Amino acid sequence: MFRNKVIKNTDLMFLIFTGFLLSLLIFNHGEIIQSAKITFSIIVTVSMLLVGRHVGQTTNFIEEFEPYNRFMLALIPVYVIYANIFNVGYSYSASFTDGFLTHSRMYIAPILIFMGIQYILEERERSTFIKIVDAIIIGVNIAILIVITRRTSIGMIVVAILIYCAFNTKVIFKMAMILFFMATILVLAYPLYEKPLREQMAERERIQNLETYENEGRVRETIFLWDHHNREQSAMELFFGVQLFDTESFGVRYFGIPRPIHSDINMIIYSTGLVGFLIFFAFFSYYLLLGNNSISKPNRKIFYPLLAMFLVVLLPGRFIGTFTFGPLLMLLLTATKHGRKYKLKKRVKLKKTRYRQLVPPVPHEKTVAKSLSN
């Protein structure tokens, strides 16, 4: 970052954000290792906003990212198969494991799936065979998300596709064909994942009953957070948080187990207070909402679905403390936001400058007449 001068004079908001978190780490930490681990995870993650901006301005990022996206999409099924063969990690049932890509760490898959789908739709030079292979790989990743029963992951994909189609109505028919093809793959392959899916659903029976959602932990923790501040009535805790990103004691008090706060919004309010919540809001608004009118049209239809994915994650969590999908998502957001248009504008300006240097300016008629008279 320092070698490429990624941090600009306009990044005062980034310095305020990191300075505030480091100050809380010194003066208002919980268990120091837990607080420090999550704090530095967040700082590294949000620094990718600056890296993404630099990469977007200096490269044709969307085009160059395609092989890396395909590689990661193919690697996830390979890793899950490996994890099940060698019994790595854990999951809700004993018959299936997703290794250490558990819970919110698997949010990396919806991001890659969306990027893969838009590559299939937008890349005209690729052969039909490559597109079919990509669609099969994407279908396998969707099947994995279904088996591990991650509701947020499925919601991320659905929201991203809907927004993508809203910004690019010409591809709605092609999108429908791709989704139909993937649905066919999932139906035909159902016998392969029927058993682990049934066992996973048996362990997570509560997510099938809408009446039990009022007892959802994220809903209850919001009520408990309100109760905590009513009981304590501490202005310092209300404005600057209780313990920086260490909420296991909160879980012990209200849930009877060392359960950390899951919702990112609740985590921010509890750990950094109302001041921290406002700084978080101002920070992400500055980098992700301001100046969006200058986003080029090809990039806009990718940027806003990715932004919607980020917003979907914030409600149930957990962007904070998950060092897997966060850095990638931040990189993609600003690389897409600042990509392509600025590069073209710079080239055009350079060509005009060279043209003016080679061709001398044409003198005005009065200037010519005055020279002749002299």
C-alpha cells in the first residue's frame, strides 16, 4: 500500500476510522487477544477498499479477475470433497462437513457465483463449452450452499441477480436460461446430495418453521441489547461501547453460553457505541455511496449487486470478525466502482496533449495581418 501510494490525501476518513478503533482497543478492550484479533481483521479488510480503488484505476480489473474467479469457484468444491474424505472441520450433521468454511466464511461462494454468472452473460469471446463448464461449476457451488443450509448465502445470490437484471434488462432471458440450466443440474444431481441435505435439515428444523423466527438469536440479542443499556444506564457505554468486539460475556449473561453477538449492527452498537456506529456509517458511505454517479455503465450493473450483498450480510452478520469473504468483497466493490472509466479518460487526455505538441496552433487572422504590415 505504501509503495504504490494507495493512501491519498482524501483518505482522512480511513485514518479517523482506524484511529478510533485503535483508541478503543487501548482504552476499552475486552479480552485483549479477542479484541485485537477482530480489530486488526477489520482494519485489514477495510484497507482493501483503498487497494481496490488503486487496482481499478490502474488495470482493467473486471476482465483480469475472471481466471481468478473461476479458479476459486472450482477450488471450493474440491476443498469440500477433501474435507469430507479426511473429516476436516465440522457442520450441523455428522454426515457432511464444509471443512473450515463454516457459517459466514462460506459467504465467499455467493460472491464468486454472482461474478461467474455475469462473466457467462457478458463474455462473448468465450466458447460455448467453457460457458457450460462454468455453469456446471457454479451449479455445484449452489448445491453445496443448499446442503449446508445457509439462508444468508442463498439470499445474497437472489438479491444480487435481481438487482443485476434491473440494471441490465437485456440479459433477463439469458439469465433465465442459465438459471434453468443450473436448476436442471441440481434436480438431476439430487440423489448425490439428498442424504446429507436431509440430515442437515433435521438438525436445523427450526429454520423450516416461520413461527419460531421470533425466537431467532439475532432477534433476541437486539432485545437483550436494549435491555442491557436500560439496566446499566451508562453514558460511556452508550456512546463508546462496552467491550471492543468481545461479546462472549454478553452471551453468557443473556443466553447462558459464551455466544458472541451475531448481527453486525448489534455488534457495532454494543462494542463501539453510538459514536462508533456513526463513524462506521460515515466511513462506508464515504467509500461506497459518495461519487457513485461517476461509475461507468458497464461497472454499475456489477457494483450495485455486490453492494447489495454487503448490506444483506450486515443484518444477520457476520462481516465483522470473519476474515474470509470480507477482504475480497471490499476489493471487488471499489475496483469495480473506480474501474475503466478513469483509465479511458486519462488516455484520451494524453492523446490530445500529444496532438497539440505535434501540430502548432493556427495563428489568428489579425495576428497574421499585423505581422505582414510590420
